[in-house]
Amino acid sequence: MLALVQRVRQARVETSGQTIAQIGVGLLCLVCAERGDQEQQAKRLLDKMLKLRIFPDQAGKMNRSLQDLDGQGSAGDLLIVSQFTLAADTSGGNRPSFTNAAPSEQGRQLYEYFVEQARLAHPVVQTGQFGADMQVYLVNDGPVTMSLRQVS
């Protein structure tokens, strides 16, 4: 599984002109299931993301995770959005190939599992809508953006 994680001051997702999810300080996580991914990759990716130390401590160093924020009375929010285009292969020319992305139904199942596990592990979880045409708005904090990949 792949993820693009962004530390944000705020983020929201719209579809058909309606806001369907909105968060304050926290992480915007764009996730993508690849062919052959299983629930274990989704769980490991989530665990890594929740423990990723990319929030500043009192000295201003990136030393706190989203979960650390929760433990200090200022719970960070989590917005999870499916994005199969993270699996794009651009090595063969100028038109991306998406053959590395999981088939739609498998991608949906892994995305839903990822969200379900996130909701069990973290108090504030919002989501986009799988397969929808979405507009994602964010204020990147830092900016801090990292790509994560979880393989077996």
C-alpha cells in the first residue's frame, strides 16, 4: 500500500459542491492499494502513519506523532482519502499507467479496512468518498509531505 501523508493546519474534501469531510490540525492521508496488497499491509501502513514523528515538540523539532498530540490534550485529526493515482507508472512515456493499482473492488475493500482500523485507533477520523470525483483543499503545515510504502 502507498500513502502520501501531509501535515496540515486544516483540510477538507468536497464532492458535487458539498463538503463531505473536514479537519483541523492533523494529517491528510492519500492512500492507494496496489495489486496483491492484503490487510496486513494496510494495518502496517496505518500503524506507521499514526506513529510517524512529524509534529513539532516544544523545541520545534519533529518529534511527536499524531498519537502524541492526542495524548497532550490537543488531538490531531486524520483525513483519509483514496487516491489510486499514487500507483501511477510513468516510466513508459508521458501517459501514466495504472496497472499497479489494485482492481477497484479490492481497492475499496482495503480502503474500507484501513478506515475501519483508523477509527479503532484514533479518535478523530474523517474520510473522502471512494471512487468519487473529489476536490481536496488543504493548508499544508511546514510544508511537511512524505510518501510511505508498506510492502509485505
